[in-house]
Amino acid sequence: MADFRYEALDIEGKPRAGRISAPSSEAARADLLDKRLFATKLEAATASEPAVASGSARLKPNALGLFTRQLATLASVTPLEEALRTIVKQTEGDKARAVLTNVHGAVIEGRRLSDAMALEGASFPPLYRAMVAAGEGAGTLPQVLERLAALLDRQAEMKGRVQAALAYPAALAAVATLAVAALMIFVVPRIAEQFADIGQTLPLLTRIVMALSQALAAGWWAILLLGAGGGVLAARALKDEALRRRFDAWLLGLPVVGRLLRDWQAARLARTLSMMVASRLPLVDGLKLTLPTIGNREIRARVAQMADDISEGASLTAAMRRAAILPPLLVAMAAGGESAGRLDVMLEKGAEALEREYDALTRSALALLEPAIILFMGGAVAVIVLSILLPILQLESLATP
């Protein structure tokens, strides 16, 4: 068998490109005709030649979720190749269509769907492809795709909910910062000029506010540059894995932020593992494939240790307890699931419980954050106003020789 690169036209006249294995070029052309592809160019491909890919095009998360949902529906009632062709036809974005066209072409060549998706690794992460491969192997691809679609929808819902909840506090903090900065840079210096010729010592608060105002008015650009430079240096420093892990461990130790991060990552891990167990994927493989989706380096290292412990014969519950990073609620539910033989169900319920707890804690934290920002802004403005009023109230005593 030899590999050939081809360029062809389908029955609709659209160009296709890819690779095909056949004993000869004539057999390759015949195989392409059987697939309703009319070869316009056919040449031998070297073994080291990379497969055709769509370049920089990639599916966005929402597009991946939509594709998964559509494919799960169509694959249950039509052949896979026809389902992919239908989805490609109704895909609107050029980049998304290029990705799906490449996957469709690879399936037409005879590749498995998971192997075809591997050609577009930027769009289909390893965890996603492993789930698809498990579904293909077990003959339950539509059901696995349904679970994947539900997982992607849930992750998008959680992310959107957090972004929506943070939008107002972020806008409020930005407005408060700009308002205080405008007062200090433009208003206070004008008023300070009125006290320049008094000839007496101004109140301490007034002097402090004026000094800060002069520093901001004269060097606001330097402060911005220093802030940007500090951010760049911090980002570069955090690329070091050891330093990043210590920083992430410090974040987990914070009173509210640490609990939010732990619940968020634990819920995602539990939901993903639940889906993998239901699809009959080995736990060790599931944990290793899940590692790239864990943003916190400390949690990622502990989960990697869990995978090593399980590969050495430990149970999931024992590995969780040894890791000592996941919420006790999840560990207890995993223990109950293992003893009852319903690990996937209990992990799913654990994920739901953690998500509810995360939502409640997020709402409580944001409910306190908004008035805190307002109080901070009001306090800063009150200090500025008081620093201006104090010299005015003491004007007579300041003017007395």
C-alpha cells in the first residue's frame, strides 16, 4: 500500500484535498470515484509528509459546542459522512467551515472520526478526541457526543455566568478609579493654587492630598508605564513552572478566592471524569487527559499524583485523599460511588453540588464587592473634599499673622 496526495472535486464541484492509501495510482483514483470524488491531481506522498490541515483556522468554543450538538443529533439517524457533509453545508464562518471540511475530507478518505479530528488538534483537544475514540470503539458515538455537548454547554454556561457577574463590579471599579484619578490630576491642582499664597502651614491631610495630586499630575504616564512593565515582568516570571506552582498554591490559601478556585476546578474535574467513566475510559487515561484543562498548577500537580497512585493500584478515593486538594464533599461522594458501583453517577452529582456551592459563594462575594467598591470610591472622594474644606474652614486662623 502506498500513500497518495490528491486534489479533487466532489459532486457539487467543491475542491477537496487530502491523502489516500492504495496499491497504485489507478486504485487510488478508483477509490476516490467510489467516494464520489473526481481527482484533478494525484501524486505519491512521502511517509514524513504532514497531513493536510487548515492552517491557522480553529473552532471557537461556542462553535465547537454547536458542532458537537449537531453531530450528536445527525449521527444517530444518518451515516457519519453524510452528517458531516450536512454540517459543513450550513456552517457560516469561513474558518470554521475550513476546519470541518478538512475533518469531513479525512473521514471520506477512510479515517476514523477521532483520527480526522487529530488533523485539527487546535480545534479538537486531546480530551475531546479521546472521548470520540472511546465512543467509536464501543459503538456509542452518538451517546458520547451527547455527553460531550452537554459538558461543553455546561462549561460555557458557567463561564458566561461568571463573566456576567463580574461585568458590573469591573465596570464600577473602572469608573471609580477614573473618577478619583480625574479629581486628583485635574481638580485638586487648581484648588491647590488658591492656597499657595496663604503663607501658613496647611493641615496635614491637605498637604498629603496635594503631594499625591502633584505626583499624579506630573508622572501619571510614568505610573502607567511602571504598572505595565510590572505586569509584563510578572507574566514572564510566572512562566517558570516552580514559581507558578508556588503562586497558585498561595492563591488557593486565600480565604474566598482559594475556595472559589478549588470548587471551580474540582467541579470541572468531577464532571469530566464522570463522563469518561460512563464512556468506559480508564481512570488513569482520563486524569492524564484532563490535566491540560486544569489552570491551577498546584491542583494540576496533585491530580497528576492521583493518576500515578491509581496506576500503582490505588482506588480513586484513596488517591483523592492522598492528594488532599479536592473538596471533602467530592471525596465522600466518590467513595460512595466506588462502593456502590455507580462512580459516574456520584461524580456527576458531586459536580452539580460543587457548582451550586460555587454559584452561591460567587453571588455572596459579588454582593459584598459592589458596596465595597462604592464605599472605597465614596471614602476617597470624601478625603479629597475634606482636604479642600479644612483650609477654607481654618482660613481666618491661617491668615492671622
